[in-house]
Amino acid sequence: MKFAARVLALLLLCPVMASAAGYPEKPVRIIVPTAPAGGADLLARTIAQQLSDKFKEQFFIDNRPGAGGVIGTRGAASAEPDGYTLLLAPSSIAITAAIKKKLPYDLLRDLKPIMVVASTPYALVVNPALPVHSVKELIAYAKANPGKLNFGSAGVGTASHLAAELFERMTGTKMTHVPNKGMGPAMLDVMSGQVSVLFAGLPASLAAEKQGRVRILGIAGTRRSHLLPNIPTVAEGGVSGYDVENWLALLAPAGVSDDIVARLHDAVLAIISTPAMKAKLVAAGFDPVGNTPAQFSAELRSDVANWRTVAKEAGILQK
């Protein structure tokens, strides 16, 4: 009887093992919880094409923007955990999980981390009319004019908002928050002088800086950008330990087999490790990452906890 039970168990496992070994056997949908043409969308389409070529099955993009990434993330979290629905999302999904007490999913329970594909730092930019040319000068100016400087953001609770809140708390400065309805309008606000300060994505900041419409004071990540090697990090500018980086990561619904996760991880890692793809990502302002599922899982949990602390101190935790 014990032998028969073991045989039955093995027979029941065979379809699962075969499915993992032959994966993918039909088109795979990659949900992107942002609008087309943004950084996450650009990276997702680049990776999807490469995966399609590698596996000879179509990997297609399904953009589901809205509600700070909640709509798209919910779609992935509630999908069948068979590997045929994936999520490629920016680090703002961790911020959303940190500040919102009620979500239609649990980010850390309902999604399975695969890897951070790439990252791109935020840049600290100011309107050129502001009489500061470095992070230290901005801090001194803000302290000399408490509450008179304003900073823009893509909206309450977004990465650009919390990046500025973190900057205030680490520097002892106080500025006035002027939220907008997206990063595009927020960048227009700082270019026009409606706001003085903004933490924005590096690609958009570079384009505005080349037009002479903003001044980049610092890079918000832990290292200087290869695109702007002469611009110091915010930490180098006097805010020791400051680090706000936008990762772009691949996840799957919880319950997806470890074999499928490993197959996807290894495939994407091979793609972003080629010299041609590295060069393409770097030129677009991305740094290839390719960490392990365990490393990404730990980073995700840490990000949610850290941003929850910042949001609590800023008084923006939402119900």
C-alpha cells in the first residue's frame, strides 16, 4: 500500500514536472502597471522580445496603469500561478504597499519575486532660477528660508514625494509639498518655476537638463551615474546614507513553481548579461542588476518596511 501511494504521488507530480520542463508552451503575458512609453514599459518590451526569441513563444506586454500601480499589480497577484502571467513593475509598488493599509492584495504574500532586472537612480533637480548649484547649497538655502521652498512630486505617496520627505528628514530642512498627477506634469512644474525642487527619474531629468530647463544637483542612488560622471551623489553632497533608487523587477503570482521561477530568472539574467544588451540598457539610463529571487525578496521586504517608516513620519499613511 505504501508503494502504491508513492507511485500515485509520483504520477500526480509528473504533469507538473513536465509543465515546468517544457515551459513555456503558450504565450506569456507580462503585466506592466504603468502607462506605455515609461521606463518600466520600455524595459519590459525589450526583455519580452528577447524572451520571445529565446523560447520561441510570444511574451507580450499588457499595460494596466492606474491607482499608483494597484490595478496592474492586483491583476498579476490574482492570476493563475502557472507562469503564464508575470509582472514587471517599478519599485513604487513597494511604496504603495508601505503607505496603504488596505489593498486588494498582499504584495509580500501574493507575489513571488524573481529578480530585479535593472535599476535607475532618481536625480535631485531644481529650477535654474534657484540660486543654488550643489546639494550643500540647497540645504543651506532651505534652512535659511524654512517653508519658503516648495518641491513637486508625481502625487502624494509616490516615490518622488517620499524621496523629498526622506531628504527633509535627513537634512533637517522644511519645504512645502506641491503634488501633481504624474511625473510628466511635475517635471513641467519645475521647468516652469511653479516648484523649485523635484526628485525625478534620471532619463527625464537628463532631457530637461540638456534643454537648460532644470539644473541637476545630485544623483539619489549610492553611486554616480555613468551618464553624468561629474555629478555627485546626494550622499556625497553631504547627506550621508541617502539612497533612493528605482528598481524594475520581475515577479510572478505566488504559487508558481520554483522550477519556472528558476527558468525565467536564468533566461533574463543571460539576456541582460550580453554586451549588446548591457550597452542598450546603459544608453537608456538603466543599470542591469540580475540578483537572485532570495536577494530580491529580502530587498522587497526591506523597502516596504523602510518606506513605511518614512511615510509614518511624514504623516501620509493611508487607510
